Amino acid sequence: MLTRMYNWMNLIGIGFILVGSLVLILGMIGLIDLDVFAFGISAGVRVVGTLAITGCLLSAIACFALEFNYAKS
């Protein structure tokens, strides 16, 4: 059960990475206006980049937990 949760967490993290990277690439090319994602004093690039970084952190935590669980058994 715990392994399944970590696998889903890893897939969600990879999804965040793909979506964040795709939006950043499209924004840098000019196909998407990144100002739509801006709020307060934070630029739109920073907000979308945070999505990709969150995906990286989720995947890293899930991979560590999966490796720790497999090494323990």
C-alpha cells in the first residue's frame, strides 16, 4: 500500500515537471504570456518554475522512500 502511494507520488512529481517545463519553454518562445501567472511581486516565470521544482522535490522524496523501503526488506 505504501509502495503504491510512493509510485503515485513519483508520477505526480514527473507530471509537475513536464507541465512546468513545457509552460516555461512555451513562455520563453513567446507562445504563452507568462504574465498571466504573475501575482504580487512575483514574476510569472518564478511561479511556473516553482511548479517544476515542486515536481522535482516530490519525485526525489518518493524515490528515496521507495529505495529505503526496498533496502530495508
